[in-house]
Amino acid sequence: MPRLRLEGLSKVYPGGVKALDAFTLDIAEREFIAVVGPSGCGKSTLLRLIAGLDEESGGKILLDDRELNGLPPRDRDMAIMFQNYALFPHLTVAENMAFGLKLRKTPRAEIVARVSESARMLGIEDLLGRYPSEMSGGQRQRAALGRAILRRPKVFLFDEPLSNLDAKMRAQMRVEIARLHQTLTSTMLFVTHDQVEAMTMGDRVVVLRDGVIQQAADPETLYRDPANAFVASFIGSPGMNLFPGRIADVTGGAAFVHPLFTWRLPEEWRRKLAAYSGKSILFGVRPEDIGSAAARRAVDAPAIKAEIGVVERLGGQSCLYLQASVESGRSADGSAFASRPDDAQGCHAGQVVELPVFAANGKFFDPATGAAIR
């Protein structure tokens, strides 16, 4: 039995703006769900509907098979954390953490014990007497998290809680929240625009676009086997390169033909793509499969000749952003793509390189629907 079940959840704002469209998902007890997507895709709307802060236009919200529709937030057994922490500036950390328990008339001895326990769990025992203005962003984040923990809810809802922190603190807080999830028995929904947060924290990741679920899967499946071209290009940093081309008959059998390269299809792909013979198609390949050692070892690997536009050096790894130009009649058709080779030492902007493509790891997508061809 799922802990939280969302059945056809929808939200339409005045003027016909559809923020969420028939969102359906079963979330297991103690599961960590990360929801990711571009701005305006409906992520925050989803959390607000679940928390009871907004009224749904359709669908059901069930917690342990109990319907929550119409219930006020206080009766839903959930805790929500926002981007701005929402700490009372005139209260100390201990008072902020205890505020909800005092409203529920929890005995003082129990409040003190639970505040102490949560502070110890988050490593903020020495901050209990401070006010929010006396703390850093990361410390305020921990205080807000401690306040949510004290409620011991069945479901935690996180609405981009790390976006105000610097890169180092975000990484640290990701670890803290993941550790907290292992310690507590609560189900967690974590909304973010940062795919690194989603992929590193979520047991499953839900990719949203225009209020519609594009794919819900574990991070590895999402990366290796995207359901459509949008997921393929959105997940990954940078995302999957998408090359528009066609399936054509060449000497030796069918091939994917692009102005930059031609790849003779193995028998498995010939069968799968038989219906696309002579038609347009999208071929996707990850940056790490262009210019890699595996690509250089592959038999019949096609190669792309291109000019390096930008070299993004990331310490142990580098990413190349390239531009290839192909003369087509009187016009020049530009094609941009990214590569993450095993060794980019000596690469520089303006350099012309020829990079092999490990096409066997590639994916094909229908150009009309964007759906993956499997």
C-alpha cells in the first residue's frame, strides 16, 4: 500500500492556465521522491496542493488511503519547508523549533526533549540561543529543518529549500537531508530545479514539463534510458546531444545519416527502425560517449569533425562545446554539440578536432512525438 497516492491531480488557474495536468503517482512509505523540471512546470503547485495551501481543480490526494481533499493543512500530518526558511526573526532557534509544539499544547518537558534531540541530530546544539539574524544561511536552513522534524510528520515536503545557499553549503545540506531520510520513517517529496539535487537525493526522480509527468524512474534509468527527447536533453550536465537525421539505405544496409556523420545500424536497430526507413528521426548521444576511449576502441564508430568553441574545465573532467559547419547547397548548416572526453588536456578554443562517437550507447527518438524508440 502506498503511503501517499496522487490520482489525476490537476490545477487550473483563472484564465485557463493549467499548472498541473492529471498528475498520478504512488509514493511508498519512506520513499524519497525528487521532482525536477524547468521553471513554471508545476513543481511548487504540486507541493502546495498536497500540503493543502491551494485547492486542486481535480483529482484526489490520499495518505494511507485517507482522502485529504478539503482538509486544512494542520490536519494533513505533513511538514513543508520553503526556500525562504520562514523563521520568526524575534524568536531564538529553540523558540522557532518549539513554536508548532506549543500551539499544539505539547507538555513543556516533551518540547525540551524533542528540541534537544532534533538539534543534536542536525548539529546545531550550540545555536539554540541565537536569533536568525545571527546565523548563516546554512545554519538557518538547519533550524528550519529542525522545526519540521519536531512535528514528526508522515510526509515531508521540500520546496527548493537549498536554492539560497552557496554551492558548498548546498552539497553539505544534500548530505544532511539524505542522512535525515535514512534516520526518519517519513516519506519525502523534494522539489528542485537543480537536477544534481534530484539525481543525487531521490530514490525516484519525477521529471515535469508543463504540468505533465514526462518520466518517473530511478536516477540511473532516467539517465540511461530516457522516455523521450525532453528528458534526454534535460537530464545531464550538459544534456544528451540530439542530432536530427534520417534512416537511409546505404551500401551494407540501413544507416542513420546526419550531415556530420553516418552510422551503419547494427541488426537490432535495423529491425526496430524498419518503419522509419527513408524518414526523419532523432539520434541522441551523451557527451561522455563522444571522444571517449570506448568510442576510439569501437569498431565502425563514426567521427565528427568540429571546432572547439569553449573548453569548460572542471578539475578532473573537462567539457568541450563544439560547432561543426556543413555546406548544404549555398547555405552553411551549423550543428552544436558537447563532448566530455576522457582526456581534454591540450584542448583549446578554436582548435579543430575529429571525435569518434560511441554510437552503440545512443538512443533514437521519434521527431514528431519525442518518444523514445525501444
